[in-house]
Amino acid sequence: MRLTDLLHPHLDDVTSVVDATSGGLRLDHYLHLPPGVELRRHQEPVGEGELMLLCYGPDLALHGAEADCLAALERMRPGGRGLIVFGHPGTELPYHRLLDSLVAHRCQVLHAASLGYTHLHSGAVFACTEELLPPHDWFGHPLPADGFATALRIADEYVLADFVSRSQRARLIDLERAAEETARALETARADGLAERLAAALRDKDQLSTALRRARERTGVLEARVAMLEGSTSLRIGKALVSAARSPKRRAARLPGELYGLWRQRKAKGGRPAGLRTSATVPAPEPQADDRFHLAHRALSVAPRDRLVITGVLTDGTARDFAADAVVSRVLPHDGRLLVERTDPDVFLVQLSACAAQEGPWSLTGTGLAPDLDRRLAELVSQARGLGRTAVLWRDGPASSAPGLTLLPWDTVLDGDTGTALCRLDPVTDGRDRLRDVFLQDSTRVRLARLAALTGGPDPLAERRIAVLAAPRDATDVARLVAQTLGQLHRPAEVIVADPAGLALGELTAASVAVHAGPPTAPWVADWTDLTEDRPDTLLLDLLCAQEFSGADAVGHTPAADDYAFVPALKPLLVRRSLLDSGTPPDSWSRAGHRLFAVRGKEPS
């Protein structure tokens, strides 16, 4: 929720908002006060027709001191209202430090809600009153006024809420304790695996020493052969003939003497004097067995690593779906060790369904029916962990189908399916709501983001970032831009304006939306230059759903209201940044080979 959404329902009969904050945080640009309500700052009592703005949080320089907040409450008079914003997370809100002062000054809390800012997490509206006021429901609407019924409701809700919160706090404590125990067990398991990693390192060292020794032996044989060839009579005769051919006047006269000298040297060494067409016979080295495995097909890249790199045992379908957002290399039983070493993956991933299947190179692994494959997979897991890579078991089926996999030393185990690629859905059959749900919660990209968070690899969800191009001219445009940006179900990552310093866009920055001038950095760009246009809160969400479904370079609408269809021309609403940077005119995008995908222009929220 935005601060203005919490404040505006309580501005009836209010003519001025009194800023009583004492920290460095300025909330002027968050309020968006309607006409007729002015923002003031004074030290006088706050009564009828006024609303006091307070701030309380852990950062004294930003939110102000607790003593200043308590002192401001002493200025409250009957009929006055107040809004206090908190810098503490909702689960750590120290309301007990303010509760006594609120009661002492006849202040009743009417509504509390969470705020979506980086430094302001919640807020509460209160009123100074001589009689009990009706509270508000979860949506901020006042309940019917009845003094005794209101008191009963407050008392009952206090007891029940305290009971529920106590059980939730106890559960939270248990979960935190379980998380700590799990972390300790994981550290112990990693410590126990140190000897195994050392043994693997020693084996690798022995293999490297053997390879180095073989290379040195072959180098010695080649050096001996080169020395023998350089000392052969055939080579010396050839050099003499080449020198004579290059300089006939000077070297041709000396050629007979040089050839006679070579013949005398050969005779003195016991060589055969008959003829000069002799050559030294050098025994060829015995061919060494080539014990390397050659990779027939692999995904390799020399660009900076900006995608998650996965190496492991995967099914055909999972490998295809993951390959859209990650570099995927599937190991085989004979090349696994070399592939893990050469690809240097972010994660070594083993999918249970790929092992429990009846067909495939890793079929029956972990079932006890293929001990050879079990041993090879155990070696790969140990090798990956020895190289400092995360070994993950993706348990997308019952553990009983491959019980042997559970015994391996995994760093992490993920339960659940691998997600659904949006391109596999049917927009007509599944509907727009189904596409949105899969996009937000169950898509393959979301599953990969969970995997990336566990391994510290690049986040695939970064490909969903959107930059909004805007040109606000006045305060009204700024208010519409902020409202449309923060109201989107898929919030933009950045807003591009010509002069951000001269605009009141601090609320966007506080909501983790970057505001800057210059070229956009997000992969996708939306043109919101016309701020008079009404944009539903599902606009960017539906555009990205259509893009992931189609893989298009630009998404927009057509005059014919085409929906989920490739078209030769459209009005672009979402464009790939690289396409914009190319400078290609929009009317020639399709002829240049770029894919254009149409969705309906507007839909109700």
C-alpha cells in the first residue's frame, strides 16, 4: 500500500496536515494532498480540522527520535487526527512504546496497514477523541457506530488477536530454531565431507601428475627425433643445395667441396659411402592411447556469465524448458567428470524423474537396480562439491521411486515440479487469469529463480525488468506517473525522465524503483510518454505474459484488436531494449526479421 492510500480516506473535514516529523526523511512527495488541504509545520496544538504527521523508526537520523514523537503526541486535542509511519518491519513493530502515550492523550488507533517502501514498512491512523470511535475493517471502511458494541468488539478482537499472535510467535520461534539446527547440521555435513573432498583433490592431483609425466616423455622423444634429424646427412645436403641455389655465384663454386666433406665425414663414421641419398632412420614413438572423452554436443559460451549455468541429470522436457533462461549441459555416464570440470557450472542438478525413468542414459539410477550408475552419480556429486559447486537434488516425484538418491551428500533438496513454460499453455483454453498465475508463481523461470537464489547464480527474473519512458510536465503528471507505476501488478524496475532532479519522484525511489536520466538498462522498455492515457494495473503483467508465451521482440495492439497472434505491424507497448538500441524504424521491424506479437489494447483491471 502507498502512503497516500492510507491517508486520503481520513482527510474528510481536514484542511491542513501538520508535519511534526523530526528526522531527515521528508514525506511531502508521498502525500499527494488533494486541493484545499495544505501542508504546514508549526508547534501549536493540533485539533479539529487538522491531521498530524509523525514518524518513528530505528534510524534516528532518518526517522527521528522517540522522545520527539512522544512530545508531539502531547499537542493532540479532541477532534484532531494523526498519521504515524513506522520504519520497523511489521513483525518487529514496538507499538508498546507508544501505546501508553496514545492512551494518556486520548488517541484511538483507527486503521493500520503495511507500506511498500524500503524505509517505511507500516503506518497507523489515529484520532484524539473524548468518546470511543467505531474502528475500521480490513478495507479501511468504518464499522457501524455503537459505543458498547464497539467496546465489546475491540475487547473481543484484542483477546482473540493476542491468542492467535501468541501461537504464531511460538511457531515462528520453532521455525527459527529448526532453521538454526538445519544450518548447523549442514555445516556438520560439509565438515564431514572435507575428507572426501581432499581425497577427490588427491585423485585429481594423481591424474594430473600422470598426464604431465606422459607429456614430458613424449616431449623427450620428439626432442631426440628433432636432434637426430638435424644431424642427418640428408638434411645437411639439402641445406647445402638450398644455399647454392640462393646464391649461385658465391656458393655454387664451393658446393662440390662441401659435398665431398660430407662424404668423408660419413665414411669416417662408418657410414655407407655409396651414393649421397642416405637418411637417418628414426624409430617412431609408439602411439599413446588416447584416454580422453570427446564431447559431441555441449552449450559453451565465451561471453560474460549473465545466465545461470546448470550441469546435471535432466529429462528432455526439463532441459528444453530450462535452456530458455539458462545454459544447460546434460551429463552422460561416460563424460560426466570431464563435463563438470569443463563447464564450471553454478549448480550440479539431478532431477529425480530423470533417474527413476524407464528410459534414458541414467535410467534406474538410485533404485538399486543399476549399481554402476549409482557409483558414477555419487562420484559426480562428490566431484562437484569438491570443486565448490552446489549439488542439488530436484525431487519432482516420490522419493520412494529412487530411494538411493536420498543417501547422496546433497547441499540442497528441492521438492515440487520444475514449473510450466508459458509457451506450453493455451491462452484460449487456460484463460488470461491462468497465464497470470503461472507467470507469477508456477513458471519455469520462477522455479529457476529459486534455484539461483540457493546457489548465488544470476537471477533469471532479471529478464523481466521493465524501464518506463516518461515525460511529466507538471505536478499532475508526476502524480499520475507515480500512481500508475506503483499501481502495476508487475512493477517497473526503473523510470526514465529527462530531469529527475527537478521532479518530486522520491516516492518511486522509496518503493525501490530507480529514477534516472539517460538510456534504460532494463531488458524491456515501455513508452509512457503520454501520461493522460489510462493504464490498467494489469497492463505490464499481461504484456510480459504475452512476451514469454511468444518469445516476441515487441508486444502491442493493433486497430483490429488482434489477441495473442503474430502480426506484421502493431503499436508497440513493450519493446526489447536491444531492438530500440538498433535504431531500426518500427514500421520495418517485421521486414528485418523481428517478431511482433499482438494483445488486446486495454482490458479491465
